[in-house]
Amino acid sequence: MNPITVQTLEEMMQRRRSCRAFLPQQVDQESVRRLFALAQRSASWCNTQPWQVIVTRGAATERFCAAYAEELKMATPAPDFQFPNEYQGVYQKRRRECAQQLYESIGIAPGDRVASQHQTMRNFSLFGAPHVAIITSDRALSTYGAVDCGGYVANLLLAAEAFGLGAIAQAALASHSSFVRRHFAIDDSRLVVCGVSFGYADLDSPANGFYTRRASTEDTVQWLDN
């Protein structure tokens, strides 16, 4: 074991968080290329590497946000992958705790549905990020293609942290999958998994002022010796 390497990884994973407020400054193209080249090293089932990615910058980001705003006025959500039917037990508890931390940070009072809905809609303006990556998987690879894309997204988020960038994975951007395919001229053989908005984090924003807690391994791992 290389203690320096382990320490670096631990520090990055402890430091990383979902960024919900970005500076308008774009990331230079060379850094973006290196970021996605690093994420490309992600493991996948039989090395299929099912992810295909569209990355926007500048006017392309602005057009996507503007078009999505119009889509939301006309269409109901229709994701390629079914969203959770409901959150129960500990999953509901964790979800509520995350929302409460965010709302407390940005000053949304309990029960203020208007303000909470406004915050939710900020997903579709990418929280001000100058870039978004749209992640798609091959339809024929079904569930395992999506699982592999999840691993890719996790590594992309960690790589963004290594580059000093903020990032957030957004299932919301896949809620109108047909629109996303149409907007980017994506073939119907591709399923929209999620989006990842990224750029330089606005560290002065209260939206970036908290970390969500993680369950202990005692709650999530079963240890067997025999």
C-alpha cells in the first residue's frame, strides 16, 4: 500500500460534495479534455465502456438551458429509467436530511413550497454551471449499461475534485429524455442516464456550505469470517 496515494484519495473523497452554485468562468478546453480522459479509465462490464458523453460550453450550454426551460412549460417528465416509486425508511430519512441541510443553508423555511420548488428548478439552469455533460448508455445493454455509467459518473465527479472543479450529478436532467435526445440529435438507440454539471464552484455561496453525512460501514457492510 502506498500511504501517500491512499491519503490523497481519502482527502479527495472527504472533500468532494455536490456543487449547487457555480462561477460563470469556463474551464479551459485542455483541462476538460484531461478530465474526461481520466474518467475514461473507469471499469465496466466486459470492458464494454457503454457511456457516450456530450459536453457543452459557451453558447451550447446557454441554448440547452433555454430550450429545457421551454420544454418544462409544455411536457410532463418521461425519463428513460424509472425514477424511484417512493422513498421509505432510512432512504427517506437520508433524503429529507439532505434537503433540510440545503434549505437551512440557503434560508428556505420549513414548508415553503414555493421557495423549495424554485430551488428544484435551478437544476435546469445547471446551478449556473458553464458546462454540462450528458451521459447516455446503449439501450441494448439495459441495466448493466446504466450500472457502468454510474461508475463512470462517480469517477468523473472524483476527477473533477482532483482538477479543483465543482460538479454535481443530476438525474433531473434525464427527466425529459426524449427532449434531451432531440436537442442533441442523439440516436434512439441511446438512453439518457443523467447529466453532470461542472465548472468552478462559487465557494461564497451558502448552497455550497454543507456536507451530507455518510452511513457507517457497520450500517452498510456485512462482515463474514466463515
